Amino acid sequence: MSLPKRVVLVGPMGAGKSTIGRMLARELGYRFMDSDRIIEERCGADIPWIFDVEGEEGFRHRETAILSELSGQSQTVLATGGGAVMREENHAHLKRDALVVYLKTSVEQQVERTRKDRNRPLLQSDDPEAVLRRLFALRDPLYTRLADIVMFTDRKSPRLVVRQLVNRMDPKSPRQVRKVGKEGSKHA
Ligand code: S3P
């Protein structure tokens, strides 16, 4: 596989999309974009405020508009919000000219990584683990269906995930240290 025109990272809250995306963009020499941050910049308010004032529906509306706008932009790595796959109409925006990577993460790791988080309205519940489990059941099939590559991130440093992704994209790259996953498999 030669370098993709753009890379889109999907996956649940706490999968490391922003950290990994930023590092991957640097590695590829691409521009990094984070749809949640762009929504906040455009709106002049943070995500909890948007959920409070406009509800989840208002946020999803803004998210679709941004994904549509960023769709197909070349030489970019786009980190998306965990719920970006929930609207069918977003799928074409995510897929357009993109290598879609699902950063797959266990619910245990998600709980661990989002434990002290106050910026994710959906997790401000008495039982955030139950929320993450419910969302995983709903969304995992969608992430999997959309993805060209499924990359497990549990117990891996962001650096290792990036190295494995670059190897999967461009196996002849001199940066390669080892081959990951079976030929033709989308799992690693
Ligand atoms: C959401 C995930 C968040 C953000 C919003 C909703 C979700 O992004 O878009 O709070 O529905 O899973 P991250 O996945 O970057 O945390």
C-alpha cells in the first residue's frame, strides 16, 4: 500500500485518536486536524457548553458540517469524535479518499484513560463504564465496517501504534522495524 491521500482515525473516547493522530501527521508530513477542536473553535465554546445549550443533536449537526467540509482534504490526518460514525450521512465524508483507521480499545482501557475527564458530556454519569460498554456495543460494528485497518491500542504506547501504522501503510519504508499483522488482514 502506498501512502494514502488522507488518514481518518475513528474509534471510541479514550482510544488515543488525538495523540496518535498528531504524531502520525508529523511522521507522514501531513497536516493534523481534530474535528472536535475545530467545532469548538468555530463555535467559540467548548463541547460541554455545546451539549448543554444545543443538546447532543446540535453538536451532531455541527459535527456533520465539519466532517463534510474536511472530507477529501489531501495530506491530512483527521481525528474524529467517538460518535462521528453514528450518522449514516457522515460515512461518505469519512471514507472519501481516506484510509480509515479504527483505533480499537477495550472498555477497561477507555475507563482508565477517561477517568478524570470533565470534557466529555456523555461520561458525566454515575456509571461511565456502563455508558462506554453500551456505546461500544452500538459503535464497534460501525467502526469495523468503515475501517480499512483495525489497530489495537491496548497496552501500546502512541509511538508504537504510529510505527505499526506507518509500516502497514508503506511496508517498504526505511522506517520499518517489523511487519505487523497478516497480509490482507485488516487487524493488527
Ligand atoms: C463523543 C466523543 C467525543 C466528543 C463528544 C462526543 C462520543 O470525542 O466528540 O464528547 O459521542 O463518543 P472523543 O472521542 O475525541 O473523546
